[in-house]
Amino acid sequence: MPDRFSRPPSYASALAQPTHYTPPAPAAPSPAEALPALPVPTKKGRSVSLWLFGFLGFLLLALIGYFGWALGPSASVIGLLLALIPLTIVFLGVRMIDRWEPEPKSLVIFAIAWGAVAAVGLTLLSDLVLTLAVGLRDDAVSAVVQAPIVEEFWKGLGVFLVFLVARRAFDGPIDGVVYGALVGAGFAFTENIQYFAISLIEGGGGQLTVTFVVRALLSPFAHAMFTSLTGFAIGLAARRHASAGAALGAGLLGLIGAILLHALWNGSATFADFFALYFTLQVPLFVGFIIGIIALRREESRLTRARLGDYAAAGWFTPEEVTMLATPAGRKVGMAWASRLRGDRRPLMREFIKDATTLASVRQRAITGRDPLAAEDERALLIRTRATRAALLAY
């Protein structure tokens, strides 16, 4: 036997040596105490019917067949890969707008899919019907008149469908802008596949590069910006607890704005030097769009703070927590504080902020009386926020 195994163990002190009997550690209770499963708000009125997704699936097969026949598999695949870049840019930008109260994933997928599949397919069908009815149109007329009207109509219909089937997830202008931008991003994605593939077929890599720079890098947010005007109008109606008819009327007003902006954008590229008007017209329009988003987010923050203040008055939150949960500066401080806690508790802080922001929206819907399930959601979110706070502060 090796010498190191035959020697008795050494101890720093005689007092540290074990006795002949070492009692076992007490057994943990079974099951061990843990954070219970937390309730979640009901999905009723916050999701899309499978029938609508089935309709989109049918159109998708038809669209794939069309692209394969008209453009060829190789050019279509290259166009698809390149079109993913501007889609990702727009998607990340939209998620920043709605970071702390993200829309249900099924609605996000539906909005993008409606723009990418239904709006494009119905636009192509409309173009075919118009061609059969009145013959070929001048390219300038098609770009400045027909395209804005037909495309914005079908895209706007997708936003209105989200309002109809998921009113409990359509709380106000910010949500309208988000859904409109997602529909527009989906439409631009499929349209870019077509433009990139045609450029590759007709002009090779050089023409493809120019088209990619103009559409993907210089103006990736164009379609998202147009359709967000329709969504903004419907969102204003939703905030006022409008009926479907009133929301449709508001959406038509927003649709007119989307068509005019779309026509102005296309006209600047059709009748004038694109790059000259890009910096003098299109860039200022985009800057104005960003300023509008910032103003909407500030108003949303003010409303969130007011609604969480109701819960603070009832003892659910402290005034300091309301500031941390409802304001950009407070959220930044809260995330920094959570990162210094044992185990880096930023994921818990994110859940705390998201649940509290959703709770404020539920409270707003309850005040307006437009959500019969508000009390159920409120109960679930109050339990969640209290449990998450306890986990954040646990040592």
C-alpha cells in the first residue's frame, strides 16, 4: 500500500479531530422548498386562430411556387438570404420600441407572416386583375398611384385583423405602430426577395449590389414606416375603447396617410434624383418618424407610471419601485443593481419590469371597461410581481 494511504489523516488541532460517532446532516424536506409555479395571464383575446395561420400557409405554398416559376430556385434563394438582413434590422428596431411590453409571439409571427405572404400575394392578385381589366399601366403610374393604394390596403387589413382577433393585446398607439411596422417589414422582406432576384438575373452582381444598398441599407424601414401610420390610427381608437366600426374608420384615415407617404416616397425615386431627395426628403421623414416614436414612448411611460401609482397607493409597490419600473432611467438603474446581486439577477429584473408594465396595461383596460378578463390577469400579474420581487431580494 502506498505510504500516503497508510498515514493517518492530520488535523490542524486536536480539537478538530472527529469523535467516534459523527451524526448525519439533517435530511432536507421533500420536496424541497422552491418558488411555486406562477400563474400567467390568460391567452384568450391575445392570440390568432389556427384557421388564419392555415390560410397563410396555403398562400405561402402558392407564393413559393410563383417565385420558383418566375425567378428560378437559385435567384430566389439568394434573394431570400439577402432579404433577411433588412428584415433583421427592422425587427430589432421594432423590438426596441416594445422592449418592456413585448407583444405575444403568435401575434408577432402573424403580423410578419401577413405582410410577407398574404399582403404580397393579394397585391400580386390585385395587379393581375387590374391588368386584365384595364391593360398595362405606365410604370410611373404603377409606382406612384397603384402600388401605394393596393399595397397599403392589404397591409393595413392585416393590422386591422390583429385588432379584431386580439383586442386584449392591442392597447394603444405604440402597439399599433409595432403591428404596423411588423406587417410592413414582412411585406418588404418578400418584395426584396423579388427585387434582389430580378437584379441578379438582369444585371448580375453589380446591379444586385446597387439594389441591395438602396433597399436594404438606405431604406430598410420604408414599408414599416408607411404601415405604422395605419397602425397608429387604429391604436388611438383602441386606447379609446372604440368599436370595430370606429376602429375601421380610424384605420382608413391612417391608411390615407400611409398611401400619401408611400406615394411621396416612390415619387421621389421615380421623378427625381433618388440620392438628392434621399437626404433632403426621405431622411428628414425618417427622423420625424423616430421623434414621433420617442414622444409616444414618453406618453406610454407616463401612463404606465400613473397606473402603477394606483397599485403603489394600495401597497403593492413602493413609490421608488414605480419609478424604477416605469421610466427608462429607472429601468437602467434597476438592471445595473440586479447585475450586482449574487448570481446576476438581471433576468429576474427583466421579468419584474415586463410583468409590471403589462400590469399597468391591464389596469388601463380595466379602467376603460373594455376587458372582461382584466381582473383575472391582474390577479395573476400581482402574484407574479410579488414572487419575483421576493426572488430578487432573497439571500
